[in-house]
Amino acid sequence: MQVSVANQHKGAAEGVVSLDLPRGWTATPSQAPVRFAREGEEATARFSIAPVTGVAAGEYSVKARVREGSATFDAGYDVVEY
């Protein structure tokens, strides 16, 4: 899974991307750092997701979050179906 993050801050910024997964699922890596030199710059974090063994076919929610200091951002994402 790819997560694209855009810097909305004036100037440089950095944060950590993680995924909110269904119970028992895992992501590798569990989190990924993103760094920006300027406003408007974009970065991509890549994750491999493994469902819990024996998961039934169906629709599951995976949500990306970016933590920057004490702030967390999780708005502005697209749903991708495979």
C-alpha cells in the first residue's frame, strides 16, 4: 500500500506515517518517516499489509495517519479497491 502525504506547512516539516488496521493485521514497516523541505512538497510511504490468518472475504477499513509532534492528521484519503 502506498500513502502519499503533502506538506501543508510553511517551510520544512517532518512526521511519521502509520496505518490503522483491522485487529490482528500487520503492516511492514509499522511506521514510516516523512520529511519535507518546503510547503507543497509530497512524500510517499510504502507498506506491506498482512491480514490475520483465516480472514473471511469482505470489505475492511485501513486508514493512514500522520503524526507530527503532538498533532495527528488523517483527512484527505482515497479508497483503493483491489
